[in-house]
Amino acid sequence: MNLRIEIAREEDGRWIAEVSDLPGVMIYGSTRGDAVAKAKALALRVIADRLEHGEEVPESAEMFAVPA
């Protein structure tokens, strides 16, 4: 399974990125690339936290997919 990063631009110019397979992973960035990078970092933190607490995590060889 790939973790899909959904990304959109807000009316105020900020970018928002969300990983819907990981509840709570939604973050803003000043650029598209910034939002994607922050979403990846937050997703990894959430996955690490789940692993530390013995919770289920998505399994994947390629963890992130970002649409063009």
C-alpha cells in the first residue's frame, strides 16, 4: 500500500497536504514542496509512534505517492 498525499492550495495561498490513511496527518506549507515535505515528516512521526506503542501501521515498500 502507498500512502497517498493529497495536496491543495488554499484561497490565501498556503498549501495543505494530508495523508488520509493516517488520521491527523494534515499540515500547511508555504509552497507545494514545503507542504509535501512536512506531510511526509509528520506521517513518519505518526508511524514511529504507532510502532513504539505496538499499534498497526501501513505496510509498504514505497511508503509515499505524490500525484504530479
